[in-house]
Amino acid sequence: MENKLTLGRIFFALLIPAFTVGMGNGSVFGAAVMCAVGRGPFESWGGWGAEAYDPATFSGFVDSMMLAFGLAFSVIVYLGMSRHGALEAKGDNTGW
């Protein structure tokens, strides 16, 4: 059998649900860091234009964490799904 969970078939599952779940985790991490350190080390709020993605600004730090966590979670889901597809294609149904 062939691995049916290829990147072409699961791309939108990685792009939309996996990336947004990771972004949600990144926003919680960013908010927790902001609660821990406060706004003190950030000189600018950074909510306009390219400053919104500059990690040296208040808003940019949270936005960059959301993008990093979204990408990392998408990679983790891709690796898990491709490994699952490989096991299914091999026909190994022995369990753990």
C-alpha cells in the first residue's frame, strides 16, 4: 500500500487548523510573558505596519511568538500524520 497522508493531501489541514492552534498557544505564551515582565523592556507598542511583527516591540513579540508556535505545531502535526500514514501503509496493526 501507499502512504495516503502526503503533504499535498494534508496541506490545508496543516495550514488552517494546525497553524491556528499553534498560534493560539503562542498568544497564550506571549500573554504569559507579558504578565511576567510587563511592558517595561519594550519602548514601543508596535501596532502599526511592519512594527507589528518586530520582536523588539510589545505587540511584535506576541505576534512573532504566534507565528513561531504556529509553524512549530504545524511541523509536529505533519511529522505525526506522515508517520501514521507510513504505519498504515505498512499494514502494521499490532498496536503499541
